[in-house]
Amino acid sequence: MDRIRRETIEQYGDAPATPTEALAHVLALFADEPNSRLMVEATSGIYGQGVRTGLTMGDLRALHAQLSVD
């Protein structure tokens, strides 16, 4: 196993098995990203030139917080 794979597994554990684990994994890997960073792009240019829709890091953090409470 190469060094990067080994270090990632050591730091973040096994690959996520559920959508909730996958979300937590993404948040851990990109923890330093600002809330405004677009992580999942749904559209680009449909609503006007340069307008993109999707989910930001802030959206993902809010969803994770909501899942953690439920």
C-alpha cells in the first residue's frame, strides 16, 4: 500500500459504508474549506451566465448537523 493511502486510512479510518458516514468523511477531508465552497454542482449557466447551483460546504455541514440530531 502506498504512503498516501496508508496515511489516509490511518487518519480517517475505513471507507464509509453508509451515506451518513460518507458525508462525515467528506466533511473531515475538506474540514478547512469555507462554507461558501461549492462541493456538488447541479447546474452551471442554466439560470444565467456564471450562475451555478448545488451544495456548498455550509449546506453539507448543516445537513450533517441535522442528521446528528435526529
